Amino acid sequence: MPKKVSKIRLIQAIIFSLWVTFKNLFRKPVTVQYPLEKRPIPDRWRAGTFALTTDKETGDENCIGCKLCERICPSDIIIVELEKHSGRGWAKTFILDLQACIQCELCVQVCPTDAIVMLRGLATPVANRQDYILDKEKLMENEKLFEAAWAAGLKLQKLHEPKQTEVKS
Amino acid sequence: MIYIQGLVQSAILLGAILGIVAYLTWLERKFSGRLQSRVGPYLVGRPHGWLQPIADGLKLISKEDITPSRADRLLFNLAPAWIVVVSLLGFAFLPLTANWVLVNMDLGLLYFTAIGSLLVIGVFAAGWASNNKYALLSSLRSAAQIVAYEVPLLLSLLVPAILAGSLDFKDIIEAQESYWFITFPVIGQISFLIFLLAALAESNKMPFDLSEAESELIAGFNIEYSGMKFAYFYLGEYAHLMAVSLLVSIVFFGGPLGPLLPGGLWIAIKTLAVFLGILWIRWSFLRIRIDQLMMLNWKILTPISFINLLLAGLWVSLNL
Amino acid sequence: MEGNVEERVIERDFGELALNMGPQHPSTHGVFRLKLHLRGETVVSVVPDIGYLHRGVEKLSETLDYDMLPPIYERDDYLSPTANSLAFVLAVEKLADKEPTKRANYLRVLTAELQRVSSHLVAIGTFGLDLGGSMGGGATLFLYCFRDREKVLDLMESLTGTRFHTNMNQIGGVRYDVYPNFDKDVLKLKDYLEKQVNEYRTVLETNPIFLERTRDVGIVTPELAKEVGASGPVLRATGVSYDIRKNKPYSSYEDFDFNLPVGTRGDVFDRYLVRIMEISESLSIVTQVIEGLPEGPINSRKPLKSALLLKPPKGAEAYAAVESPRGELGMYVLSDGSSKPYRLKIRSPSFSNIALIPEILPGHLIADAVAILGSLDPVFGDVDR
Amino acid sequence: MGTQPIDEDKKKPRLGLEELGDLIRVPGANIFLTSTKKIFSWAEKSSLWPLTFGLACCAIEMMATFASRFDLDRFGVITRASPRQADLIIIAGTVTVKMAERIRKLYVQMPSPKWVIAAGSCAISGDHYRHIYSVVPGVDWVIPVDVYVAGCPPTPEAFMDGIIKLQEIISSEATNPHFNVAAIKSVIQDAPNEKPKKKQEIPKTGDYISPDELTSHASDLKDSGFDYLTYITAVDYPDTLDVIYEVRSIEKNEDRSWKVSLDHSNPALPSISSIFKGANWHEREAYDLFGVKFTDHPDPRRILLPEDWSGHPLRKDYAMDTSRLPYRPVRKEYEAWKEMLKKG
């Protein structure tokens, strides 16, 4: 608890607060000049938009229409319709309504095939809110636009897998 | 003929001042930006946003002009004009070089402070006419504040006047040939400090910007003003600040006096330095409370400036 | 304008000026409305009005599964999101008798303490804004605090992917593990912040204007604070040394060694002091976490699948509280045996702290009222829920 | 109010230059006027002053965008606290019914031309709160929006993208296709009447006392050192309405909790706000959300919801009053939009 400040300390304090601001006058500003330069986006970025991935070798969609993401979404913005042919499930429709997304990444976490990922790129602002409804085509296109973030379903699930054997004896 | 000459001169002066004032707002934004380790205006007129004041001005012109339905229309529209006119009037008596002044007057210093104190009428009218409680509170605050701080302001300005033996700016400048009044031991510095504080209070700048206290009274007396009328307040505020800086540089820093460079340049440099100093103070301190403000004035500044004035008078009369 | 001049500005009730402050006001810290009655500039009486951000989270909880809920609560107290989800997760773990792993506990402490730092930096910054306006030194303090907060946010972003809505806590553990070199980043942050915090302390605690504005303003007595249920820095500033982290340790807080800054007079200055001292304490906890981070899994449950719904026993109820930057944040959960809570009550610290306002505001000037409100540091997502 | 969709376009023509162009019949006048218009729209986009106005989490991120690291001042964007001097209102956060009319008022107070950015999921659509009784599903039910910025909360970069997008809109002078509420009005339906669930027994635990003992119980506890009121809340059990109290002794580091069981038809019990001052607000909340009446309460008003609200939302049988708010079924809305797009 500070005592009553003496006169000399008072003047000191005034000079010190002027000094603190003065010091900053000659420091380089911390500003990142956004449209001109961009700050690095970390690997685990999940403030961006989404994409549906395709298999690198076969070119098939990864989504099997299992509806796990639809079930887990707290915001209830994912709509998946399942159709079955050629021995596996496919998403007939896949709609992700970015208007109400809370970017919790739960859909990514539960995905058993790494089909839905978050991207290291921002969703562009729109003048028409319907433009934020991402249907399957848009989500597939998104994959080419930005690179995917670190988190993917299988990776996260492996991280959460309780270790089989105790490490410590 | 003399009228036309005066008209032309004042038109030039007016244009120059308005241009300078517009760019002072830009300067403040850049300067405060650097103090706060950011960049300030940059993208409008790249680099460094030198078109920013022009954009602001043009935008304010094109905005809708709103008069609240229950406002006092006459006063509401008169107040911004009053503020601008009064703050520009001050420049008429301030010498800009050693021998160039629009109106030369024996009582220049007194007249300048008299004009300056008229500002309060505009502020009060604006606050009252807006029919808004925040504006009313703000205008009451600012009336109390400006009227109270006139006392130490004038008393501290009288010190240089006594030292120079005249109220004429020309004489004051001439008297500083040998030394600037700021360097006068004790008396000069005290009167400078008191003047600075009182001037900050009078022009509503931090730490005394109670009438515009954003966190308390939202925007103060100009809360209901939009578009160009608001721009007038902005303009008036900065013009007044510039006038005060100019006055300080003349009365305490020897105005146009200085080696090598021409007088006009010296006065510009000094004014700018004082202006930046005021900004530096502004962006470094918190606001004080209204009762503390009044306490500071009546219990500290006014007595000290009285004593200071007395000392100055004694010194001058003993030397004579 | 014709008409009675007095009638235009002055209310008819005995010369008092009724002033409406908010919900849009620069210094109400969100959407808060105060109906002030002024005599001159002195506040005679005050009627607070809340609920402008009432989003019905408690109702929403009854419609969602337990596993979907933690990210929802992070939007409540948006300055320290993990504290919210932590309280919920602890309550559900109590309810369903799940024990998180040790490493998960440490990581929960880590994010919670980092967010306490960032939250207190916002509190001090906006407090500066209240005292100094957006066109002066207050703005400078605000911007410095936000500049330093960005460093914390950058760390959170590299750890969890977003700047503050981390979604770190999950029932049974945490979502993310630390990345390599995380400890170096944390230590760098600690060194930087400690230097900055010391600088702010020297500037503010000797600054005559700051002292005049804050000392002996808005005094809360310990009795009043207890009766109203104030918690956090507001309670500790009155001299009551009570902190859930110390008194009822959760999430292995008992492993860490830290002090509780306690005030003496319960005024605005003490509340500021407790906050800024807690920043240093939190930084020390963070280093202790980094040093003692145990190996092991980060989650004790099987990986999240919507097929594996958590169903606590019927009729089980639990109350778990954490020390959020604003005070005791508790969650009361009642289960009806299904995968959704039957009833969820959020005991929010800001709600109780704000209830002090009608008690302490009268007698102060408007400028003090703003300072007092700032020193209570309410978050309206937390008040209104 | 929130329920009334905005059909009329709010924007006035800038400066009324179009009318002027018709009056002046000088060759080249129109070129002069278009270039003047261009200059003014450049000025407008270069000097956007937003209102100091934040609602929730997004406001914190907005503040961060104004702060040194991102510094919106570079765009010429500085905040004004008075709506009269603002050109732009950034809706950053959830819009509730209680707040909606204030937002409308603020918007009306701004001088035109004026712009609106809806930042964050809550402002765009109401987010996960959009079915909740007190939340407006998207601020465009209240005021017309120019730019939507997604995110929860949007990162500062997204905010700046939003500003840039708005600048593009201003300089292109495109009339923005505001969200057409009428188009989806057909799919807005009444909130589904929740079927009363089967009354299942939920076992109760804890100390129950009768309402008559309440005040004496509370004051006894207070005298014995339990002077800290933690919380008061209520639970709507299938058969009864229970009020839960919890107090604490800081010295002993102990909690005491007790419950009072009330009947659904007339839930009334004495107030303890004379014993614990803090009970005042907690009891008001219990009244507001559950309809528990506290007989000698000093200030028996609603606390969170507007005064004229009907019903007590946390009761299990509460049906949403759809005359106040539209209920938004996402899927149906989506289908309607799809059809609209198909039609062109």
C-alpha cells in the first residue's frame, strides 16, 4: 500500500510517465500493416473457413456421409444427406452454413475419414448473407484455395487415444 | 485601399491557418500513433496518409446535417460558427514574424486573452441548445472550468508583460532580444508552467478535458452535432490550440528571435514544438476529476501565480 | 424553442437530474444501463438495468449434449473463456465420476492462467480508458495493455488455433497438447510481460492523478462484499483472503505455489492493485506448470464420437466452481439420466459483483461512478448469460 | 421492433447530385458532377468513423483491431462515441430483443450516408442462440446490413477485410442487395410446440426445509458464520418447483446448501433479501426465469428480460412467443434460398 507520495516522487512520477510514452516514440510500431503485410498464421489455426478433402491418390471424396459432424455440431449448421453406391457411403448433399459457425472444430474432431478440415485462410466478407452458405461444390473448391490446418479428425483422435501401456513403471 | 489590403491579408492568413489546422489533426494522429507504438493514418494517401484530413473534411461536408427536433435552433446553429470565429480572431493580433502582424495593437496580449475567454459562450450555447443532458453537464463543467482558469492564465501572462513593460507583442518580442522569458530564473519557469496548465484547461485538453470527457459524457457539448457543424468544433478546437502554442512561443520563447534562420521559420518551429509538447502531455496523462480541477486552480495555481506576479513586479521595480 | 426552459432539462422530482447511462456508452463495459439521479454532479441514487445481452444459455444447455456444450460456454465470459468451460467440465466430471489425467489438469491450469493474464490486461486497459478517455493518456494505457495482450493471444493461437475462444477443455481432458518449443515461448512471454507490468506499476502507482482518482473511491467493506456474494479481486481487495484456487483446489492447483494479493481498504485502487499483482502470480504459476508438466495422455476418455454419449446417472447433481479472473464462476448441473443436462445454472461472478453498484455508487461524482464500474470489471456476457 | 422486417431502403442519395445534374443544362456539367461524386465517395470510404459500440465477444476482438497491433487508424477509421458523428456501426455481438430497439434507435440517430457491418456469427444469424427466446436471429431483422463478416469472433484480419469490402461497396456505389426478409418470411413458422415430455421421476437429494422455516434458517446460518451468499436458483422438476440456496462461511471454508420445494400452481415464498443483500438480484432472476414469487421482495421486477415479457422461459412448459421473434428453422430457410437462387 503506497504511502502519501512526497513532492519529489510526484515530480519523478510525472517525468516517468512522460518518459514511458516518449520511449515509444522512437520504438518501431508493433503494427502489422495488414493488407500490405500479413502476420504468420499458425499451424493450428481454426478461425478460417472449411473444406471437404479428396483422396490424393484416387481423387475420390473422403466424405462417407456418416453424419457424425451433423450430430455433434453445437450450432446445428451442417446438413448431410447420405447415399450409398460403389461399396461405400457418399454425401449426396453437404451444406455448411458459415453464418452461424462458432469454429469449435468439433466436426473436424469427430470425422473418421479426415474429410472435413479447417483452412488456414479467412472466409471473405460478403454483402449477401446467402453467400455464406457453403454447399458441397464450394467446399470442394475451397480445398484448392488454402492449405489445410494442422488439425484433422484422425490426428486429433489419435492425440486423445488413451495410451495403451503406462509409460512409467 | 487599406481595406482591400487588409481583406487580402486576412484571407491569406485565414486560408493558411485552416490548411495548417487541418494538417495539425493529421500530425496529432500520427504523433499519438507513434506514442502508442502504432502507425496512425497510412493507407489514405500512401504513405503516411497525407490525404487523411482532406478526406475527413470532404466527408464531413457531405454528411447529413441533423438538428434535433427539440433543440434551440438559433443557438444550436450559432454556436459552431461562434467557436470558429472566436478561435480564428485570436490570430489577428499575434505577430507571425518580427514585423508582420495583421492588426497591431498596443494592448495585444490583453485583447488576445479577452478573445480567448469568449470561447466559453460558444461552448455553453452548444451544450444548452442541444437539449441533451450530457451536453448540458458538459457545458456547465466547461463554463466553470474556463472561467476559473482565466484567472491564473491572465496572471501568469502578466509576468512577461511586466518584464517587458508592455502589453504589445512587438515590445514583448523586442524585450527578449537578450534572453527569452522562459530562461528567466524561477519567475519565468513558474509562470510558463502555470500558463501551460491553465491553457490546457482552457482549451479542454488532457488532463483537463472534462467537458469532452468521452468516458463520462460520451462526447460532451458536441454530442448532438453532426457533419459540418461538428467539423467547426473540431476546427475551432485545433485553431485555438494552435493560437495558444503560437502565444507561448512568442511570449516565452522569443517568437521570431533566433540565429541564422528567418524569423518566420523560427516562430513556426517553436510553435510546432510547443504544439507537440502539448500533445505529448495530452497523450501521457489521465483525466482529473472536476472537484480536483477546481481545487488545483483555486488552492494552488491562483495563489502561486499571484506570488509569482508579485515577485516579478518587485524585481522590475527594484531594478529600475 | 418555446416552453418552460427548466422543464426541458430538469426532472420534476425535486431538482434531481435523471441521467440515463447506457446501454450504448463508451464506459459501461458492454451493454449495461444505469439510471442515475444526480444532484449537481453527485450521484444520489442509481438503478442498474441488465439483461441487454441475455442469451438464454441456461435454456440452450437443456437442448444440447454434454460434449457439445463447452464451446458454448466459452462465449459467456468472453474475456476468460476457458474458465467457463473449465467450470462446466469439472461439474460434469463430478457428475459422471470421470477423472481427468494429470497432464490434462496441468494444461487446463496453463490456459486458465494465461487467460487470467490477458483478462486482467484488458481490465486494466479499459480501466485506463475510463479514467482517461479515448483521447488521452487513458487510450495510451489501453493500447499498451492491448499490445501486451496480443503476445498472450499469439501464444493461445499457436496452442489452440484461435485467439481466445480456445475450446481447450473437454470432458475428461483437454483437446490440444503443447507443441514443441512451447516452453521457450512461454518463458519469453513471461520475461516480456513482467518487465511491462513493472513499468505500468511504476507509472500508475506513483502518478498523482491516478492516485487521486482511485484512492478512497468506491469503498466496499468486507461485510457488504460477503453479503452480496462478491468474489475475485473485488472480494480480495476488501481484505478477505478467499480464492477458490487456494481454498478448494481444483484441477491440481494444490501443486503450485503462489501468493494471494489482498487489499486493505477495498477501494478502486486496491482492486486495481490486486489485479495487476495477480498478473505476476499467474505468470509464476504458468512457469511452474511448464516446469512440472507430467507426461501421459491428455484425455482419459475414448476419442470423442457422437455415438459415445455421456449419460450421467439420473438425479445426480453437482456444483463446481473455479476462480475466473472475475471471481467465483460456478456451474450447477442436474442430470435426468439423458445425454443432456436437465438444469444448468451458471453462478456468474460478474452478476454478483455488479449487484454492489446500487450500494456503493451514491455519493460519488459521475467521474467516480465510471471509475468504480471499471474497477468492478464486469463482463456482460457473464452477467446476463 | 425486431419482428418488423425492414423493407424500405434507408439510404438517402448523397448530396442530391442527381437532381442537380438534371437542373444544370451546361455541356460537361454531368462529367463534372460525376467526378465530384467520385471524390465524395472516395472521401466517404477513406474516413469511416464507427460508433464506439460493442455487444459481446466480437467487441473485444474489435477493440483489438483498433489497438496498436492492427490499428484501424491506418484506414482512417477512428471511433466516435456519439452516433451523430458516426458513419458506420459495427454490430459486434449477439442482438437480443431488449437491445434490438436500442440498436434501431442508434441507427436512426446516425446521419446518412451510413453503413452497417454485421461482424460475427451472432450478428449475422444469431449463431447457436438463434432459437433462444431472447435472441434476434440476425441483426438484419432490425437494421439493414451492408457487409457480413463471418467468424466467432472474426479475427482482426477478418475485421479489416470487412472494412475493405465496405470501402469497395462505397466506391462502386452499388446499391447493396439488403437481406430480403420477405423472401424467407414464408418459411418462418411458429416455434414447434414442444411435446410435453413423459413425466419421469427424478430422484431428489439435499436438505429440504419448509417455506415457513426459510427466513429463520437463513438468519441462523448467517449468525453462525455463514455470511457469504453464493447463489440462489430454481429447478423446474416435473412435479415441483424447487428453489436452491447456497451460503458459505469463508472463515470455516464450508458451504451449506438447502432447498425449498414449491408447488407449480402458486410458487411463493418469503424473500431473504433483508438478511442477505445479494439475494435481491438472485431472487429477481428466479422470478424472471422461473416465476417464483418472493412475497416481501423490495423490488419485485424482472431483471434480465424486458418488463413486458410474458412467461418464464426456464420453465419446462415455456412456449416461445413467436409474435415477438421469428423462429428460424435452418433447413427450411436453406431450401427456400436454394429455390430463390434457382429462380434467379
